[in-house]
Amino acid sequence: MLIGEVARRSGVSARMLRHYESLGLVRPSGRTGSGYREYSREDIRRIFHIESLRSLGLSLREIGRALDEPGFAPSALVDDLVRRTRERIAAETELLTRLLRIDAAGPAGWEDVLQAVALLQALGSKSPDARQRAALSSVHEAAVPVDALVEAVLSETDTNVAGALRWALARSGDDAAVPLAQGLDSPVAAVRERAVRALTELPGGEATAQLRHALANPDAVVRGYAALALGTQGVVDAVPTLIDMIVAGRNDTDAADALSVLAGDGARADRIAAGLVGRLAHDGTGAPARGRLTQALAGVPGTRASRALAELSRDEDRAVALTATYLLRLREER
């Protein structure tokens, strides 16, 4: 079969076939009487093998080794191809994400595009100072898409930069609540904490709704941040978690303060006092926890809390009794 016919049937141009020949990949088995290249069935079969291997991303040099070295093992080369392909996909995905974010920013001209690119690059900088400047600039100089800020917040390890990013995110509106809440399900504890901390600083009803959901999160740290934020907002659903925090001794002072804010309403005060008293009477509540629960009653107004303190002033635990007596005296002096 002559080169033109081979090119037509294989889809490989005559020019490429000559290139393969110059590299020694395919050598026509014969020549016609006029000197034209003549390809045998085996030659054509080899051409299809070359094209198949090219479709996997092998270089022509690698294809030559694969076809001609008897002891060549494909496993190492395939593993290398897998690695290179993954790296290429990651790079392309990163580029696509950046383009989508620039498009989401709605640039009016190339100046806006360049400014958005600069900010996105700065957010990913290795320098904390550069990342912090980018976070602060994102509010005033150019619109940075919310998902870019969320990604930066969830990955930031520097305390100062993290604070600047949360500040910028809080000024981007309520749209950040849902993507941030996805970080609450991360397998990495630090990411979950960053997500809930950012949620507590977001305005709007969607952030509050996500914090309510976070009260059922398996991570005690997530539940704690959510309860403290909701407590200051007057959300009574946070009460059980706040009491749990006092029992566990985890941010118990802040939890007691949040309960005090919630107890400003009379009906809430009785409910909170009942919750504290119930945990005091629980058999599994140890002495240190009972002391913290007694102290928490100090910030709860109403007769229910006063009666509980009066009973606790006669408690068998001397530390609890002394604390309750002292708190009763303070209430009487007010």
C-alpha cells in the first residue's frame, strides 16, 4: 500500500508518516519499481499502535521504547502518565476556577480584570502581609467573588490574616453563609472551626439559620461557637449547648455570660434556671461542674434561680454551698 492510501485509511498525514520514518518508528517494508514507499499490513498495524499510544499522551521517544525494547515494562510509564495527567487536570481546574471568579466579578474593562487577577493572586500568596492587604483591599478596590473569599478563610492559618478575611467576608453580604456552612462538614477540625467562626461574624438571617443547624454538629467546638453567637442574638435554642459548655468547662465563662443575656426575658430566665438546676441534680455531674453551674445561676434573674441558690446554700458540697450563699447575699444587696 502506497503512502497516500495509508494516510487516507489511517488518518495520519503523509508528512507525519515521513516524520515517523525519519525517527525510525515506522519503516516501509518495501519500495515499488518507481521507488515509492510501500507499506505492508504489519507496517500499517504498527502505525495504529503508534497512534493509540500517542492518544495516551506518550511522547514519540517513549512510544519507540514501548514498541522496540523487548524488556520494556509499561507499568512505570503508565504510572508516570497518570501523575502527569493529574497535574495537568489540577492546573487546568485552577485556571478554570480563576476565570470563573473573574467572570463572576463582572469586570467592566481590562483594568478591572487585571485588578481582580492581582487580588486573587495576592490571596494565594505565601506572604501573610500580602494576603492581609488583599483581604482589606477586596472590599474597596475590586470585587472578589464570595467563593474565593470563603476558600481563603477556610485555608488561612495566620491569625491576623484570618481576621481580615472574616471582616471582608462579612461585608460581602449574606451569600457567604451557605458555602461557609459546607466547611462545617470538613474532616479537618481546623477547617470546621474557621468555618463556624466566620459564620458567627456574618450578618443576616441565612447565617443565623446555618448556626442553628450547627448546634447539632458532632464537633463540640463548632457547637460551642454557634451557641455563643446565637446566645448573644437571643436565640433560646442555644441554651442546652451553653449549659453543656459550662458542665464541660469549655468557655464556661462566656457560656454563662450568654445565658445571662438570654435570661433577660422572664420566661427564659425560669427555663434557664430549670436547665441549670437539672444538671446540678444529675448524678453524673462532678463537683467542679456543679460549682460552675452554681456560679452560672448568678446571672439568671427571677425567683426560680433564687430558690435554687437557697437550696444550694445547704448543699453537702461545701464549695457549692459557700458559692450559693455568697451569690444569695449579692442578690439581696441589689
